[in-house]
Amino acid sequence: MAATEQNLKLHLGIAEQGKLLALKGKHQAALEHYREALRLAVSSRSPEVFFRHYTQCVMESLELSGELDSVLRYCNEAEQHYQQLSSALALVRRDRAENLQRRGCILLRQHQLACAMASFEQALQLVAPDPLPLAHELTGWHRRGLTIGSRQLGDAQQRHQYFIVRKALVDPARAIPLPPAHRQGARAAIPF
């Protein structure tokens, strides 16, 4: 097996183990795995799709473990990055819209309704006429004067498959746990 294929199998497996941990609610351990998968993907110059996917996994575990300020900081930094890009690619617009949608969800959880709705509206404009069902539903509720509490938001996130780490999409056979000695150093590898 070639080195690049071994690196790919390794970071995919470590990320898969992180997903298994996240599904059990063990988000801190999941984060260690995701960060190591990110470090390996970057150091082996794997395609950007892996970096983007593992970053989404990190954001989900941070959100689900209540580290909302960290997620919001990342979303704001990502938005600044997107504003500087001059790309007309649909994929870039979609990524930016999904980032704005995540930002809106975090702002809702932080009871910043007006800012959350502005973020959702901006996300919807970026992908129009394509749907962004969660943002569409939440802005619709707001327009009708309905309250969006944490439970309603969580239910809508599940219904619209907002979270990409789902049992049906995880393959336990591919999972590779980090060695115990390796886990302590993983936190410093990626700065979120």
C-alpha cells in the first residue's frame, strides 16, 4: 500500500472513530480524533474535501457539547474568509450558506434572534433558488411570530439532517482509535 493511501486510510479511520464517539455523546474524545484526522489530512496534503468534512465534524461536536462561543468564532472567521473570496463556484456559495446557517443556529441558541435571522436570510439569498430547508423553515416560523426555543431548533436540525454525523453514515469497521499516549498531544494540533 502506498504512503498516501496509508495516510488516507489512517485519517479516515481516526475520523470515523471520532464519529462513533460523538454518536455516544463523548464529544471531547471525538474532538481529539477529529483534530488528529485534520492534522494528518493537512500534513499529507490530502484533498481539501477531507479538511472541510473533518472541520464540520469538529463544529458539530463543539455545538453539541455547548461550546457555542467557539463555533460562533469559527463561523465569523469563515465568513470573513468567504467575503474575501472572489469565487463564483456554486460549491463555495453553498459552503458559505451552510456556514451562515450554522452561525444562525448558534445565534438562536444564544438568544440573538435578530442576528440569527439576518444570518439565515443571507444564507438563503446565497443559494437561491436552491433550498436550504432548515434556514427556510426557521425564518418562516419567525415571520409567523412563532417562538423558536432550543427544543424546536434541535427537532428542526434533526428533521433536516443538519448534523452530518449520523449513525447510518458511520462505518464502525473503518474506525481507528488513537493510542492513549497520542491523545494528550492532539489538542494542540489544530487551533479550534
